[in-house]
Amino acid sequence: MGNAAASQCYPPRRGTTVFSGRRIFYELCDDEQGREEPDREHTGLFYFRGKPGAPFAIVSPGGGFSYVASLHEGFPYALEINREGYNAFVLRYRARAWR
């Protein structure tokens, strides 16, 4: 997707699922697991709800092994997939710099 298509995705418009009051982030670990392994904290899936029963896609954004580029790399793709009626998930995983 080119920059022109990405710029059309932002900002989300009122009336979209972002503003509907529905939960959009699902953590992959609970509080106890997060305390045991702090780098697992805040890992999860952002959910872009499509049509009921529609297929889904999982977007795994990059970040050069030092961060996860959910906002500027994952969300634009998920929004485009979602606009076609599909369910989309953006994975927020842990990134650890090389030691």
C-alpha cells in the first residue's frame, strides 16, 4: 500500500468501530504473567471488527527488532482489509533489542 492509501486511513472517522465503545485490544497475558515477565506486558491483538462470519487476516507489523510498528505499519493495512468487510487483527508482540 502506498503512502497515498495510508494517508486516507487516518484519522479514523466517527461512527467507525474505533469510536463504537467496543473493545479493540485483547492482551495475550494476564497481570500475573506480566509481572513475571515484564517484556510480555502489553502484548496482544488489536481487533478491527468486520462483517459477522467474514474471514480474517492477522497483520504482524515490523519494527527492526527494536519496537513494533503497529500504528504506522499495522493499522493502515488492517483498516484497508477491514473496509472490505473482513476481520483484521494487528499483533502487538514483544520486541527485544539484540544484546
